[in-house]
Amino acid sequence: MKAMTLTAYGETAEFEAADLPKPEPISGHVVVRVAASSVNTVDTMIRAMGSDLPLSPALPAVLGMDFAGVIEAVGEGVNAFAVGDEVYGCAGGLADLQGALAEFMLADTRLIAHKPKSISMREAAAMPLVGITAYEGLERAGIAAGQKVLVQGGAGGVGHLALQLAKYFGAEVYGTGTGDTQMDVIKGYGATPIDFAAEKIADYVEKYTNGAGFDLIFDTVGGANMTNSFEAAALNANIASTVGLLEIDLSPAHFKGLSLHIVFMLLPMLSNQGREKHGAILAKLAEIVDAGAMRPLLDEQGFDLDNVVGAYDRLTSGKAIGKVVVEV
């Protein structure tokens, strides 16, 4: 089978075409003919950092965590899926798991679900990692109808799905961003856009919550921005974040009684614990999509397997609006 491989790591590392053996089905797994794969920030980090990132696969490596495709073969004990089923998931591209930048990949059935019927393979491939992250973050932070929810980075990969999911769960939703394009994306999902570059935190907290603060904040920006989330939060609020790799003074969180939830979506893949939760979330996301309550945003530029480096460079350029997808 054709696969795009990395034989070296680095920010400018090239993907090279290789002819690899087609995976054979094993117990509890399926072989998927990959139709599309999307690029996530963690994929670009693996390419750039290599062995400095503990989850990076050994070289030569086939990256690509997200995929959508059609089941080609099933392993022993697989009952919920059959040959010909259209599926999607996040099941490879790190540690010892072959990724989706290939014609075929082996996938643990606990990490996949039937693809949403109402969207394309390209759109489905854009969803798994960011969709699971958005769902888990809101769930762990106790999302409930009637809450005032702020999504930091509302036009981003995780953020634009978190906006839609929070609306689906009945919350009053706000999203931060900057520039007309991001503001339009946030508004387009029925959320109130907040330009973080033009509005002070104290001002928009007063404007939208009468100074009380937001009940739940999903901080997809994280890092130093976490202190901004602390400032915008209500007393005893919940904050979910996808970026907690920093040293930070938790005094503001202490004096507001805040609860902080760090979402590291890759844990089940890396630890082989709780993988079935990802499959269950993907199945729920498919229901939500097919009910018309959520749809992924795709970047206007498309890429194929022969231009994987272009897709990675597109994401790292910061110019992409929506998920970057590679068709296989």
C-alpha cells in the first residue's frame, strides 16, 4: 500500500512516499481503507519535535491520527462493525500505532464509530480528535442548560465544535477571537463573539454577565491565557483547558473556588485504558451531526496524499480557517 512516511524529524522534515505492507486484521480491530485524514496541532508538533515529544512514533513514521474511511476487513471478535461500513475515528499516528496517511490502517474498534451519514468523508475526518476533546471538556466541566459558557478561541479546531456542542446542551454561548473572519465564524454558530484584542476582560464580563463572570469556560488557548480565564470566571465556576503545560499562580483560582479540568485527549490511545469512551463519544457526535446541530468547519484549501507537507505547513502558518484535511 502507498503511505507517506517521515524518515527524519524537524520543522521542515519532508514526507516521502513508501510502499508498505497492507495491515492484517487482528482481534478487536478492523482494517480501514482511508478516504481522508485531518491535520491537528499535535501532528505538527510530532513532525517538528520528534523524540523530544514522548508520544512520537519511531522512524520511519506514518503520522495522521484522524481518519474517515470504509472497513476493508474485520478481526476476530468484532461484532459491531462489518466490511463496507463507513467509519471515522482517531486511532493512530503516535507511539506504536500506524497513522492514517496511508491507503489502509489498522484501527481498534473501541476508538471508532460509524461515520455521520449527513456529511462527507472529508468533513468526518476533520472531527474525531477535536470533537472528542470538545465533548470531553464540556462534559467534565459540568455543562448544563442555562449556563453562560465562554469558549476561548471559539473559531479554532476544538473551539468551533465546543461552541456548537454548548449550544446543543442548552447553554448561552460566547466565544473569543479577533478579526472579522473569526468573529463571523463565532457568530455563525449562534454564539456571541468577543474580540479579545479590543475588549478588556472586566468590560465583557460586566457587559454579558453583569459582573458575575461565566459559569463554565472552555479555554482552548491555554498557557498564559489561563489567567484570563480565571479573571472571566464566576465564583465556583468550572474551567476546562487543553493546554496546561506551564507554571502558573493558582491564587486567583483559589479565591474564586474554581475547578480546573485538563483535557489530554490522547491518554486512552497511549495508555490503552478507557478507549471505549472515545468510541461512545464519536457515536454521540454522529447523532448530533445527523440531527443538524453540529458541523465541522473545513479550511478552503484541500490537499492530497502527495502534498502532505503542504497540509502541515498550511496549519502551522496560522492562516487556515477551519480544519486542514488530506484526501487519500
